[in-house]
Amino acid sequence: MALSFFHQELAIDLGTANTVIYQNGEIVLDEPSIVAVENKSGKCLAIGQAAKLMHERINPGIKTIRPLRDGVIADFNAAEMMIRGFIKQANKKRRSLTTPNLKMVVGIPSGSTEVEIRAVRDSSEHAGGREVYLVYEPMAAALGIGLNIEAPQGNMVVDIGGGTTEIAVISLGGLVQQDSIRTAGDVFTSDIQYYLRQQHNIKVGEITAEKIKIAVGAVIQELDDEPEPFIVRGPNLMTAHPVEAAITYQEIAHCLDKSIAKIETSILHVLENTPPELYSDIVENGIYLSGGGALLRGLAKRLTDKVNIQFHVADDPLHAVARGTCEALKHTDTYTFLMR
């Protein structure tokens, strides 16, 4: 145990919506990816859940920043502050906050450019990482689901996160076909905000739209297990008087229809370009859904009907990528797909 005091290993799923950190095979941190800073000095006031509570409820002297947009780092300084703060939080139980040998595996979108990859690596190194490995998120998701990605057979994963939807066919430890589109959880949230403005004349913030998505989010018009309508309250856009409306899952299915159709198109595009032998493996094994978007009611059924291949929702889809980065961390010497 003395050695672990000087050598620490962390697996980080640096998500647009949430950051999850695994250490020694267990989750030590699961917090929203958000930072609250003082406007003038740029001093960090809060990170994670504490900062999310301030989001959209702040005075002019404070601003909240989501350092990641569309799956990539949009604000370098805020990202570094956030990663450093999260590592300290994950490290609270230790006597010392110094980590002389901090080894990290961080998940990144498969469509990341060289500049975006460099931003993640630099942020991780500045936050204390001595040895930083990067792994593509669909690869991590497949590992987290429990698929044998090194085998000579085709596996297909659709990971719907906050900023991006990652679609990939994996074989022999490599990405054979992949697509990364910026239609994901954040777009679903803004779809709901737009719908409420147009149909109910109610203005709601991100946080309320997110609550609606969780409570009654669906993508088909008929569910076996129907959720209760969600009562939303807000100002009327015309009069500014308080109004309330009961939002049903059918309304959400209608307002998300175009965004889900984009994901369907991308899945079909990836399948079209998949080699025939791997395609037949995918038909046999099915396609796996992970990420927060996989929790939308009726998604697996809708995609199965559209694509004619069985879709399976992973166990605990929210943490599939984080579990996969944790798995990759154990085998940094053997997995060739890890980027050093």
C-alpha cells in the first residue's frame, strides 16, 4: 500500500454533461461538468454539483462555465480548473494532495481533431497527470459493456452522450467504421426548450428542460409503461404571468423526432460502409446503446424497427464509458488502441 501513496491511477470519463472518475475499480466521483468563477478575477468558486446549483441563478459578478461543448474542450482554463478540482475531490481520503505519479486514462470523442486531442492531453497534464493515455469513447463504451473488442468479429456501439453521439463498428481492437455527430443530450434539451416556447408559450431554462427529459423523455408515441405527465411552471412569453402546463411523453417524442432521425441516418450510414463479414456479425449480435441518451424511453424499440437489427441497452448506460476507461487503465500495456 505504501507504493500507492506515491502512484495513483485514475480513469476519467470527461463528459460534456458529467465527469465520472474511477479509482481502484470503483466510482469516486460523479459530478456535472460545470465550473462557477468570479467574473473579475477568474477565481474558481465552485465545481460540479455546487456549481450546477448556481447555473442560471447567478448574479452579474459570477458566471458558470461548461468547459466542454459538443464533447470537446471549449474553455481550456475552465477545463483545467475543473479537472484539477475533481482530482482533489477524488483524492480527499488521502493524507496528501500531491500525486507525484498520476496516471490517467481519459475518454475522448472518436471524431476529435488533433487540436482537440491536444487540448484534452494538455488539460490533463496541467492538472497533474504524469502519464496520460487517451481512448476513443466508443471503444471505452464497448469495453464498459463487456464486449470482447480484440476478437476477430464485428461489434457495434452507439454511445449517446451530452455533446456527441458516437457510432462505431469495432473489430480486432480497432475502429473499422465510425461517425461522431453533434446531435445528443444537449440538443435534446434545447429541442424541449424550443417546443415549450412554440407550443405552450412557456420559457424554461436548461435545468428544467433537463428535468422534463429525464421525467417524460421518450421517442415513440406508445409505451407499455407510461410515465405521469410532468407539470412545468414558467413565465408566459406574452404576458410574463406565471403559467403551468402538463407535458406528456407523447409531446416529447414528437419534439425529439427530428434529432432522433439524424441519429438513425448516421447509424444507417455507418452500416452501409461496414464490410459484409462484420455486418453479419452485427446482425447476429445486435447493436449496443450506451450513454445517457440510451435511457430515452422506447429508443431501442424505435431503432430496432428502423434498422431491422436488434438494439440492446447496456446495463447502467450512463457509466459505460467510465467503466471502459477503468478497464483500459488496467491494461495500458496490452491495449494497442490507447493513445499515449
